[in-house]
Amino acid sequence: MIDNILYTLLTFLLLLIVVSFYFLLKIKFKNKIIEPPLDLPPLPIETETNDEILNEPISTKTFCINHHDVEYESTCQVCYAHLCHQCIHPVGSIHFCSTHLNLFRQEKWDLFLVLKTSPNNPELGVIAFDLKKSLWENQQIPIYIETGYEINVDQDRVDTILKFHTLENHLEYIKNVFREKDFVPTP
Ligand SMILES: [Zn+2]
Ligand SMILES: [Zn+2]
């Protein structure tokens, strides 16, 4: 009789252990699925709405050479580097990068060409700008342009005065390059 009760109790206990173990495993497994891994990166914070993203082609964004997440505001007059507000070093209306601000301050620069362009003949300025850019890209010769304006009352228009400067040691060579393209350098 006692043996029989003990046997039933033991069986019941064993069943309880098995069932408890099953539920413990189930809870553990469930928690594992719900809990995110600890090294999961944080969700990106949305700063732009979908409309803004769609209306703004990503390819047109150009960033500062020093700050790769800040859009550029201007370029260096000498090397054409894209610069953000923080990296622009203005001298009057001329913008320099830090390298060329130092070059501007430390070296001797000479005026070699004065161009007057009007809204009627902007081509001359475009040719000179292209020549300046190719001299930098191909030979690393620095040139900067000072821009001024002249009001022509008689003909009711505003002319643009472009003053081209380069370093003293490049002066004669640069004058010849511009002469070859039919410009008349300063004497
Ligand atoms: Zn520069
Ligand atoms: Zn910058």
C-alpha cells in the first residue's frame, strides 16, 4: 500500500520535472528570438522625409574636401577644391583653401591680364577661365582672378572687369600662353 503511494508520488514528481523543464526551455527559446543582439547598430534617425529625398537627386550633392558629410559652399580660386563654410578663407570676394591662402599671403603675385567682358560678349571670359583651369590641372600653375564691375551709363549695361594674377616666377611664361590665345597681356 505505502509502496504504491510512493510510486505514484514519484511518478507525479518526475512528470512535474519533465513538464517544468519543457516550459523553461520554451521560455528561454522564445526570449532568444525576441531579444535583439547586443551589437545591433542603432536604427538610423530619419532627418529627411521621403518627399525631400525624392525631390533631391543624390548625385548633385558635393561635399567639402575636409568634411565629407558637409555640403560645399564654394571652391578655391586656385585649385578648385570644394570647400564648406568653415573651410573657405575669403580675401575680399576671392575664396581660397588654407594652402592657397598661405601661398597668396607669402608669395609675390603679379597682374598679367585685364579683361573687360559685357553681357553681350561673355565668350572672352569663358576662354580665359578655361585656360586658367587647364594651366592649374596640367602644370599646377596658380592663378587667381579679382572681379570688379563697371557701370556703363551710355550703353545701359554693367561690364565685368577680370584681373588675372599669377606668381612672379611664372609671369613671362603665362603671358606667352595667353598671347598665343589672342589675349593682350599687361606690358
Ligand atoms: Zn586651393
Ligand atoms: Zn570643410
